[in-house]
Amino acid sequence: MTPDHKVLFGLGLEAGVHQVGEMLAHARLADEAGLDLISVGDHPYFAERLDAYAALGFVLGATSNITGAVIMTNLLSRPAPILARTVTGLSTISGGRVVLGMGAGGMWEEIAALGVPRLSPAARIRALEEAIVVVRALSGGGDPVTFDGEFYHVTELTPAAAPTPPIWIGSLGPKALAVTGRHADGWIPGHLADWRSTQVAESRPIVDQAAASVGRNPTQVDTIYNVSGRLTRAPLPETRDAEGRWIGGGVTQWVAELTFAVLEHDAAAFIYLVPPGDTISDTTLNLWAHEVVPAVREAIAER
């Protein structure tokens, strides 16, 4: 199937406190190479990691065209009303170059260490849904907002004039997937699950059903993949492990696989990243930005 909108290609940036130079240099390279998106992770409980939104502000200031995202914003350590002000502020300063990635929180022991009230898994999902409602209400202009929810309470707050940025949700379980379908512009499968995985095959229908249940067209919810693995010039003997998980390949293998993901599985975006603490090599970055991405763009344009 031919995509009816632009497929996005991005790069996950380094976020260690010792990697500031690499982060900014790679953000500029991605911008100059014509990539669409750069992302940073959000782990405020780790002292060796940069604060995600502080880093994103610097990255947006160091670039001109590329969009930035925090994937995924750590709720509830960033309360929704303040998060709304943060993302609309960044959007205003950068000319709209912001995507808001959100999740219910996966490392709860670490999150609780910040002094955030400990929530049950079900409550985390309810808090996520409330957060999305609050962020949307506090952006895009309009009348003052009063919201009295289970987790968030705001009184007569004037929304920012900046439009709500696209909201992408990282979700796994049925309840979180349903929230994604009801509210999100994009879905990021967890655990680096890819287009051939059982997880995606079983999860995407839940997103679609939830979207339809509130009168949305399921195609309004894009599927965005974080991708990782070796990237070499020459083909590799194996591109998947014994469990079927993508482990990388040569340029032509990456191009074939990502083109297949777009045309046969409606993939809407790919963000290449390396494990936390690692640094993207110049060779890998250039192969991704200057060979894989242009070739996939050309292949899907021809269909």
C-alpha cells in the first residue's frame, strides 16, 4: 500500500551528561541531512542523564528545520499543566518543531524516588488519559480552562495560543492501547517491537477499535517505530535473531525492511537509536542519514 502522507525518519540522540558535544553535533548533522525528527529520552531520576526538556531546548536552538521530541515524557514527574506550558513554549520558540511523546511510566521504583506519589498500574493509565486531556485543553487558544479530575486540577487557566503539538503515546497493555486509540496522533510500540512482531499484530487492532469507538478514523493514529541494530555497508548473514527480533543489517537490507514496513504495515515513522550510554558512530549516522533514509524515501515514492 502506498502511504498517503509523508513518512518520517528520525534519530535518537545521546543524552548522557558526558555526551553534550555528541548530542549537539549529531542533532545538527541530522538537521543538515534532511531528517525529520530528533528525540531524547526522559529519565530525570538518573544523575548521569541530561534533563530531557532542557536538552531539547538546546537541540531546537542548535537546529533550523528538524522537529524535536521527548520520547517518552515521564509522567507524573512532569505535571500536565506545566508540561503543556513547556511544550507550547518550545513550539512557539522553534516555530512549531515539537512532538509531545507521552507514556504512563515504566520504571516506577525510580519514578517514586523523585517523590512522585506511587500509583497502581490502572491509576497510571487514568492519569495518562487525564494528562492528554489537560495538555490539549491548555493549548490552541480559547476560553479559560477549569478541570477537576482525579489527578489534575486547574482553575481558570488561559490556554496558550500555540497549537497542540502532535501527541505520540508509548503503550503496551490493553488499557493504555485504548487510551492511545481514543486520544493520540501516534502510537509507539514498546520494547522496540517491530512491524513483523506478534506484539504489534495483537496490539494495533486494540488501538484501532478504541479510535473507532469515539468516532475517530483509526488511520488518524500513526504507528511510529524506534529501530535499533547494526548498520553496515555490506549485507549481514542474519537480520533477525532466533526470536524473530530485528538485529540490523547492511544498507540494502535496512532499505528493503523499512520499505516493506511502510508499504505492507503502514509504518509512519522510524527513529534510529542506540542503547543508552552508547554513542552513534559517524559511520552509522552517515549510512542512516545519507543512504538508508534517501533510498527508502525513493522506494516508497515510486509505489
